[in-house]
Amino acid sequence: MFQSSHGDDINSLTECITDYMNFCVESIVPTRRLRCFPNNPRWVTPELKVLLNQKKRAFYSGDREEQRRVQRELQWKIRAAKKDYGKKMEEQLAQNNVRDVWRGLKNISGFGQKTSRAADGDTKTADELNSFFTRFDSPHTGTLLALNSPHVSNHQPSRDLPSPPPPLRSTTDPSTPSALPSSPLTVTPMQVRG
């Protein structure tokens, strides 16, 4: 198809096919503009970002001496940036610029930031998580709760679960108190002597 119109010229054929592929991608694939916002403290300056990137490059290159030098310079610059930011906050307080002071304090403390709630009103998810994490607490309890829960869908065919073992009974005289059914975890004095 393409070769007949371009003949033996490989460059024009490559350009034609590339242009056609780009046209198809641009017409079908949606494009979206993303904006990335830095998640840095307010005292982080562009100069500190440059030093952080230098430290990463030194780490990946394996140059220990360069990494130590950049780390020392970075520590010094971080101290200076924090001190400068503290002075800026003090100046805002001295100028009665309360709005900016409160904005800075809220940013530092994290007040008013949205937090996510994992199971906000979703009882089905909560029941599934509970049955999963309590399945080993006692025999059959987690499985029975999961099957009997009104929020858990039983899309698998029902299975007959084994019944729990019967309680142990004593083989001594029925008139003695030890002949009463006892739980498998308790031992009476008569059973120890027997």
C-alpha cells in the first residue's frame, strides 16, 4: 500500500508510516494535561531541590566522596532554610499578618487536611475483613460467620462443614461430679489420678 507510492525511497516511506501512526494515535488516544504539585515543606527552596538531586546522582554513581560533600552542604543549607523560614514567620507575627501565620501553622500541623476513610459505611467490606482476620481465633467461628453473614454473598455452592467434636465424658461412676460433661480444655482431679 505505502510502498507503491514511495518506490524505493526508504526515508520517505518511513516518514509516511510514522506520520500515519502518529495521526492514528492522536485521533484515538485521549490526551490529558496533568499538573504536579510539589509536596514539600514550605522551607524547601529550589536551591535545596538542586542539592537533593545532586545527592541522588552521587548516590547512583557510587561516588562516596561526592556524596559526603553534597550531604554536608545539604545539611548546612537545610538548617539555613529552616532558620530563614522561622524568621519569616516571626516577621509575619510582628506585622500582625495573622492570616498568613495561621495558614503556616495549619500547614505545619496538618490541620484541616482531608483524611481518607477506608470503610466509610461499607458493611460488606468490613464483614469480609473481619471474617478473614478472625478465621484462626477459634475453630469454625470465622467460617461460620462468613457463611451466615447477611452481607457476604455466597456465590459458591454450599458445603457441609464438619461439626465440632463432642465434649469429652468421664468413664467413672455416674454419681461422681467428674462424670458430668467437661470441656476438652479442663481436667478434674479424678481424671488426673485415674
